[in-house]
Amino acid sequence: MSSYIRKLRSYLRKNETARGLFLVGIVILGAIAVWGGIRLALNTEYPILVVSSGSMCPPNNCVLPVGALVVIRGEDPSALKIGGIIVFRGNPSDPNYLIIHRIIILYTPSNNAVYPGQYAFVTHGDANPPGFNEGPNPASTLVGVYQSTIPIPYLGSAILGIRGFMYDDSTGQPKLQGILVIIALILALFAFEVAEPGKKKSSTVPEKTGYSAATNSLGSVLTLRSNSTVGS
């Protein structure tokens, strides 16, 4: 095993492109590992989300403004309470369509006529008109319970802006411009790695030429002075 590691290290030292790709891979794997750890610790597949609408931000008491980074923790449905803010799947046909609203009605297995034997809830956005509710929704749609907001200004808004540029919200598919940007970045990375060694070589040659010219000029000056001394 150690011989393979030595060979890999030797190869990466000699090949700048491979070394760059290797480092990018390490960063990506590290990010995946960190994200997996957060998901495991918070017991939900969506531990951190960005609020993308103003339904929880009434003018007089804005709880979750657009762009807020929120932390979500998975909870047992029996721990839900009226007034709590939860994240749930609002569209059975689209599992990635998530809603973050406040519980206004809570059904337990003993008093649930719509979903007998299950927990269920009705939610409402603080800024939505009265009666504009969602539910009852079964506990199986629950993603997690709102815990806190991460106080990093503009980060959530930047994420929403990048997502809006890269993806079509109506279809969930990547936009052509987003694909072109990714391709351009990859090509730029390879172009830089290929051009960089040539740039270093070309910058070294003039250095040697300049040193040689300086030596010759100095030699000429010394020769002239020597001749002049002899002449006198």
C-alpha cells in the first residue's frame, strides 16, 4: 500500500493538472462528508435550508425573511406543538417542494378522522391571508422542526441568486446558461493548467538571456578599460 501511495505522490508532484483535480476531489469529498455528518446529527435530510418566499415575514413581525438560512431538526411527530414552525413536503408529486409554516391545528392518532391512527397538522404562513391554510397533512410529510436562523448576512440571498441563475424553479431542471457556465469554468481550469508550465518556461529563458547580455556588457567594459590602460 505504501508503494502505491509513494507512486501517487510522485505522479501528483510531476503533473500539475492531476494535482489540481486531486485537490478539487478532496475538497468535494470533504464537503460531502461534512454535509453527511450534519444530516446525521440533526436527523433529517434537509438540515439547512434557505427561505425563498415571504410567507413567514409579515410587516409587523417578520420571523423568517427571504434569504434566511434556517436550521432544521428531525423530530418525532408526537413532539409537535401548536405554534411551532415546521418544514414539510407540500406536494406529494414533488418531494423536493418544501414549505416552512406554523402549525395552527394538530391532530393526534386518537382524534384524527382524516388520517386515522396517525398524527397530522394544519399549517399557516404568518404573512398569508386568513384561511389560506395547508392541510391536514399526515406526519409522513414532516421533514423537521425549525430550530434557529444562521446569522450570516446575504449568504442565503446569494444562494438563491445562484440557484435562480443555474436552475429553472418551475421545472427544477438546469438552465442552458448554467450548463454553459460550468463548462466554461472546467475549460478555463484545464486551459490554465496547460498554459502555466509554458508560461514559466518562457519567463525563465529571458532571465538567462538577460544575465548573459549583462555579463557580456560587463566583459566589454572591462576589456575597454584594460585596453585603454595599456594604451596609456
